[in-house]
Amino acid sequence: QVQLVESGGGLVQPGGSLNLSCSASGEIFSIYPMSWHRQASGKERELVAGFEKSGSIHYADFVKGRFTISRDNAKKMVWLRMNSLKPEDTAVYYCHAETVAPFPGGWGQGTQVTVSS
């Protein structure tokens, strides 16, 4: 199973920016469709942005134009650049690798993002 570790969360003022990182272990990172999800307190986890199996990128409507997902397969890294942050972006952000049979995917432990003045 791929192991994922997120970093880069923190407290930021509205309108500010953060860059989340996700570091992966394993030899076959490049096959995984990778994505970022978030879960606010009392709410369900939701997709923020992700790479589809085709390689195309999907963004949730609420982050279009503000967030950018990127990856480097050689470095086994995925990033989420978040600009123009809003208080409603406050959540725990998770990195996710989609299972590609027979290789199981996985979730990171999450990193807290708090947008507040």
C-alpha cells in the first residue's frame, strides 16, 4: 500500500495562500491517480482537486481559479497551491491515492488548514 504524508497546513488570513505537499512512498507512484480532499468539522469529506486516470485534472467548483494541483512522479510528490483563501476553506486536507488493481491506494493523515483573521 502506498504511504502518504501531507504537510504545509497552518493558519492563514483570508485572502492568503498556502502550499500543501504530499510525499509518497513506493516504487509505482506514477500509476496512481492522485487527489486532494478536505473535511470540515461536522461535514463529509469532499473532493477538492485530482488527477483522473487519463491524466486530466478535475477541480471542485468551489476552488476553480483559486487552487492548483500538481505532481512530480520522479519526486513522488503532489502539491496543492491554494490562493485567495476563504474562511470556508477551513478543513483538514487529505492526500489520496486511488487504488489501481492490484495495487491498493491510501490516504494520508491529513493537515489542518485554518483561514481566519
